[in-house]
Amino acid sequence: MRKKTSSDISRAKKAIAKRMNSTTAKMARIHVISQQSKWAVIVEGSKRAYRVCPTKEGAVKSAKHLVENGLKKEIVIHKKDGSVERQLKTTSVADDKATVSP
């Protein structure tokens, strides 16, 4: 397997941003919600899930990846019943224990 170059990474970021398909998507929050016994990563304002994962931890990791790449600013993690469990902002995403009250 060849090593990823900066142009590969840049191309991947552009593809993800295009997939979000919204001019306001950069400002939108990412929601991690329960969906039919799986966990979905949904960008606020989007009609479809960005990704569906079998576990909540996997969905949170996927959402953090979007934030770490600078594509989003905030993650809202929901409980299985739909209520907000916690919110992670850009500065607190690296440290999972640093949360912001709703």
C-alpha cells in the first residue's frame, strides 16, 4: 500500500465536503443518533446519514474525524431515547471527557 500524500488527503477532504452538499454545512453541527438498533452520523440540515455504524462508539469516532479535518465545528451526541447526552465543540473533541453543557 502506498503512502498517502497531502494531495490525496486534500482530495479526500474535498470529496467529503462535496458529499455534505451544502454551503452552510461547514457551520452545521453533527448529530450522533440511534437509528433502528444502529447509530447514525447526521449532518444538521442533511436528508441522509453521513455514515451508519453498528456501535455508538464507532459513530462518535466517525463524527470526530469530520471535526478533526476541519469540516465541522460541533458534535451533538444523543442518547438512545433521542435526548442530548453531551455536546463536543472543536476545542473539546480531542478530549472526550471535556464536554459542554446543553
